[in-house]
Amino acid sequence: MSLINSAFKETKNKKRPALLTYTVAGDNNKKKSLEILKSIAKYADICEIGFPHNTPIADGGQIQSSAYRALKNGIKIKDVFSIVKDFKKSKQSKPVILMGYYNMIYQYGDNNFINICKKFGVDGLIVVDLPYPENKKFAKKCKKKGISFIQLVSPTTSSSRIKKIIKDSHDMVYYISMLSTTGGKLKVSSKKILERYRKIKNINKNKNIVIGFGITEKTIASLKKADGLVVGSALCKEITKSLKKRQNPVTNVTNIVRRLRNKII
């Protein structure tokens, strides 16, 4: 069983959703980013790490600010892998999912990139600009190496398309809750999001479906019937806030993740 599936199995046994956190690798520098990751892993079930990128597709202002700080401090792809390596070496058992864009992978070459991911302990990949079915070949290469390729579905994805995506999905499917960039205010009710979630879940009850976008301390409890919930912009926002106030982002971000975890127990 993969580490990602093990995480979901554990949270389901505890009758709560998995908490997935998202932070940008290298924000605001490599050392501090690793410290934040190690600290929040005490409360997160799965850790998503974003590649800093200067032309994001769906990332809102909070995540863009995090990416800008990382890029400004010279964070490269090799540094992202180094952070994952050091995190895994610290005997962390939490799964790590890298989130980025295909042009980075293309420059490395598919096989080379996947091999590096395997070498440093990456458990899953989200490639935002490589949609289904164009991602099928790459996803198969990931699966052969034991790396989960995470498919995305949105409120506008048709039922027939969702069925195909779920059939070809690996350990989990990421449901984008609303038509917005990350960090936006929840534009639809939790009830409607869960209704859509259940329709997706009913296609294959064995697949882990997580919900992302618009999830904060205020909204997370209302969505805790999902298999998993992703929080990213709220954490990036706290890092920005902490740095402006010259406070320790490690402590402040960890406190948020702890409170998020308590709201879904």
C-alpha cells in the first residue's frame, strides 16, 4: 500500500478527513521552508509542496507572494528536491506531493524527472497544466515508479469525463471546489460542494477524493465529510503576515494547522 493510501486509511479509521497542507518550497528561504514543513507535519496527514513559479495558472495572490519570495531568494528545482530529501531523512512518515507545471518537467525529461522524484522520496505529483487525457502517458510512467499522479476535476467537468478520469486515477483525485483562483472566498455553499463531491465519490467509492480551494479555518468544519481537505493560501498568507511583523512563521503556521486539525476531529 502506498504512503498516500495508508494516510487515508488511517484517517478513515479515525472517522475524520485527511488534512492536506500546501506550502511553497523555499518560502521564504530553503532552511525556513524545511522547518515549517517538519513542524506542520505533526498535524498534517499529507504535505503538498509547490514548485515556485513566476507564471501560475490558478494560484491567487497569497501563493504568488510565497512563490515570489522563494524565487527572489534563488530557489531552484534542485532545491525543492533537496527540501523533500531532508524532510524524508528526518524520519517523517507523512506523504509528500509535489505540485507544479509541466514545462519544468519537460526541461528535465519525463523519465529523468520521475526518477529524481523516486530517488528523493516523492509520493505523488500534481501537474496543473497537464490535463486528462493528455497526461495518461506521463501518469503511467509515474505509476510504474510507484508515484501517484493526482488527477484534477472541477465544477465544470462533465460526468462522463469524471468517470474516465477516476478510472485512470491513482491514489486520489483533487476536486477543485469552485471556479476561482486559490485563496478566493468560498463562492458556493458547503452543501452544494458536498453534493457535487458525493456525485464524484459515488462513481467509485474506493477512490480518495479531496476538496481544495476556499478552505479556511472558517469553512473546514462544514466540509469534513470529504475524504480529505486541502489548505494552502491560508498558510501562505500567514507566512507573509509573520514576516511583515518579524515573527516566527514556523510557530504561527503550525498553530493554524493545529487548529485546522482540531476542527475536523
